[in-house]
Amino acid sequence: MHEDLEKVLFTHEQIHQRISELAEEISRDYQGRELMLVTVLKGAVFFLTHLAQSLTIQVKLDFLGIASFSPGKTLPGVVRISKDVDQDIQGMDVMVIEDIVDTGLTLRYLLNVLSGRHPRSLVVCTFLDKATRRLVDIPVKYRCFEIPDRFVVGFGLDYNQRYRTLPCVGILKSHVYQGK
Amino acid sequence: MAIITISHQYGSRGESIAREVSHRLGFILVTPAKVEEIIRERYQLDYSLTGQTGETSHDSHTSKIFANLISAVLADMAVLNDLVTLECGGQFIFRSFPNALHIRVIAPRDIRVHNIMRDTGGAFDQALHAIEDEDRRHARFLRSSFRRLTETPERYDLLINSGTLEVDHCVELVLAAIRIKRLSEYGMVSSETTERAKLRNQIRLLRALTRLSIEKSGSLTQFAHPSELVFARLLDFYGIRWQYEPRTFPLRYDEEGNIAEAFSPDFYLPDSDLYVELTTMKQSLVTKKNRKVKRLRELYPDIKIRLLYQKDFEDLIFKYTARSPSEA
């Protein structure tokens, strides 16, 4: 186990097993249809590649980037789309791929933006779901794991760009992100 | 963000030393005039840190509020910049700041008078009066703004008597102290820490503006705390409907059946049927809020409530700030 991890939540084997199960479920649900996977950069990329390789249906890939945008001194924290999807999603079955959903605020913003482009269907598939932190109801149709309210890293999730390439998902020791 | 605060006796050449130090280090020099200019331009307020002899343009309560505003303005500048502050109360504002060096420049009275006579071309009596008036004004400023009656030497890292040293020698002493304290190295903080400090400063600014009743739209007056305003605006941006303190929940009754304790959560999000309570970093308040939320959940099990701690609040805001654009 990496020295900065307090605990491993999911091992490499558990992650692959669960992704395979999810891919089977999605392939069954979208049998005979083409699915557009819109992945939110960057944390979800690891999840995307493993999921897409396990699907048995036709998929298209596209990506969204999000950045903070503070237009004024008294409105910190709002976000903007820094990298939009390249393809027209009108009439398509779209699945937003996320690494982790917690408050749901940003995902709600993304879903509002994408639904305005009139896809045929729009659902969310997340690697991790931190449901206890939810502030708004977001219909997450597919999830790999539900996790407790702890700071996790690995398999794409980072802290200050570190730990993304860990093959597992683990809880980061608090002294690491508290700077002690 | 490294801070050099320079406090000086009028006529002791403190301003010359401060200017040269800031020039040699490449730090931003913040003078009272600069702070007044910022307050005037940003908030359309006139407040004089220097003041005129004998004038008391504000009562002590207002002075205290302006001191908070000055503190917030300086703190806001300090987040991203290395500063040399001159006579702005920086030694009090940044007293607990780890990357600060506090300098006090003094000189014997006759030297100070001589310096003022040379600078102004005035007579001895005029210079002496000017020094006495300025000393009184300075004491008044400290007393009304920071509740400090006297300057105490232990407040400073370096006390310089410019009566026996040239300005250049004084500057060298300050620079040597900076090198010894390794201020330029330890002044660097991570981008996420910087952004979090910026948010806290913004909230401090909002708090100071609230007390000064600056915002004429009335939106600030609706909330008890500036962080609630920030949160409400965030919800507005994300299109989340909210209500502010729409319901009060009795938590305890006295022997006569009167409500002895009640709780009004800050926000209700009707679309999620969820109450949200914001809390600050003060541990005593966090403990109190935790107890109230726990009691509410016991008495009203059907009510959904989230307690958003300061760190949760900042995480919400900085989820996409710590990383570069196009990353998540």
C-alpha cells in the first residue's frame, strides 16, 4: 500500500471486476444502439478507458473540460466549460462519465448544458458516488462504487495532480492534504 | 506572500527606508495613501488613515470597522503579493502571520526635528509641533483602530535607531534580517492555499462592507454572515432554488412549555427537500452547531439536513480552482 494512503478502499482486482459488471449492464441496456460517452476531464479518463474496452456495443467518445470562473470578487466558485464536446449530440444517446459525484452541483450544471442540445437520452455513469455529500438530486443511473465522505485518490483521482496512477482507490492520509 | 511591516516615528526616515527596501526586494510598497486610494476606488468611501491634526472624522466604532476593512484590503493584497507596508497597522494585522517581519524605526527627537526642518524648510518650532501632532495622531489611530495604547518594542523583530545610521545602513539591516529569516523562501504557498486564503479574505471584505452598509441593493443585509451570501449566489449560478431560514425548529422547552432553544437552518433547497447549515471554522461554534443538528435529527427524523463545514464550503468552491483549466 502506498505510504500516503490510510486505507485501500478498492483493489485493482475489485475495480476491474466491478467495471466489467457495469459494462455488461450498460451493453445490455443499450443493445442495438450507439452510445456517446462524454467524459469529464481528467479524473474520469482511467475509468473511461477500462469501461469502453469492456463494452460490447458501438460507442463514440468525446470530452468535456471544466474550470473555475470567478467573474467578480463576490462570486467565487462558479465554473465554466473550458473544453466543450466536439460533436453534435442532438438525437444521440449520451452518457456522462464522471470520476466522482459528490454535491452534484457541477454535474447538474453540465446536465443542464447538455440537455439543452436535445440528445435522445442523457444519463450519468460515475466511478465513485459520494451520495452523503449530495446537495441536489442527480439521477445517477450507473455507479461503480458508493463511498463514504473521505478524501480518496487513485485510479484517476488526484490530489494536486498526484496519485492518479495508483491502481487502487484509497483514502488519503489527512496530514497529506492538510499540509502537516 | 512575504510581508515586511514598517512602523516609524515621524521624521525618523522610516518612509525612505521602506521605499528603498521595497525597491531592492521588488515588493509592493503599501502606504496609507495607497490603502485610502483602494478603499475610495473600490468602495466609494472616503477614509483617511493619516487624518488631519485634531480632526476626529469618525467615532471609535466606525474607526474599528474601517480598521477591519483596512485589514481585509491588506490581507487581500498579501495573498498574491509580497508587501512592504508602511504605517497601516500592519504589525497588528499580520501579527500572527508566519512569513512576516516587523520593523520599527525610531530616532532621537532632535534628529527627527532636524530631518523635518531639512525636508520642509521650516523653522525649529514648526518642525517640533509637526512631530508632536503626528505622534498624537499615530497614537489616536492605534487606539481607535486596534485598541493599542502604546507601541511596545517586543512587538517587533527589528528595532532600528536611524539617529546613528544612514538610510542605506538601515536598509542593509532590514535586508539582512530578511535573509536570516529566509522570508522570500518561506513566503511561497501552494496555489490551493492561496485560493483558499483569497476566499477567506473575500469573506472578510464582505463582512467589513456589511458593517459599513456599503451594498445599497440590500442583498447583503438579508444574510447574517457573508459566507451565506456567497453560498446563495453559488446556488443561483447553478440554478438551485433556495429559501433563507424559512423554518424554525423548536429543540427544547422549559417547564412552562415555552420554547427554550430553537434552530433555524440557514438554507432550504425545496427541489431536494434538504436543509443546509453553514458553519465557520471556530471550534466553539462548530460544536454548538453539531449539537443542534444532532438534536434536530433526533426530534425530526423526517427532516433532511446537511451541515456544511468551512472546509466543505471551500472544497465546493475550489474543486476546479486548484487544477489548471480543462482539468477536473
